[in-house]
Amino acid sequence: MVTVLVLGHVLRDAVGDSEIDVVLSGPTTVKKLVEANQTRLGALLPFIAGRETLITINKRIGTDDSPVRDGDTVQFAYQSRASYDGTRDIPV
């Protein structure tokens, strides 16, 4: 089983929960884990594609291609695209 933690109001509102346990049948990647559990985690896909999430696996920074194994904790935290001076770094 993998524990998925969802941090930040934006992601929690999209997913509807802050902690989700997912049964894992074998080694996979973060993106494949989300895609295989569309009902519970599918709302994360647009944020992953838009690079608006900080992904960690067992408290280590990862990416959507990082491996996930049974017993891992995968955490998604919302990252806005605002720069440090408060302006957006991507044109709207």
C-alpha cells in the first residue's frame, strides 16, 4: 500500500481528501500511480502536467517519473507559479 498525501487547499479541493491509501500491485511511477487511480487521484493530473505540484516520495523531492514502491509515502504540494517578487513568471 502507498499513502498519498495532498497538501494545499487547491489540490485538496480538487481531490476531495488530504490522505489517500492506494493498493499497489508492483513497482510503478508517480504518474502511473495517479493514472491507475483516476477515480481518487485523477484530479491531480492537470496540476502534474502544468508543473504546479511539488512531488516528494518518502520526504525526498521527486518527479512524475520517480519510482514508487509498496510502503512509500507520496506527497503532492501545490506550487503557484508566482515568483518571489509577487509577479507571475508565466504570461497569462
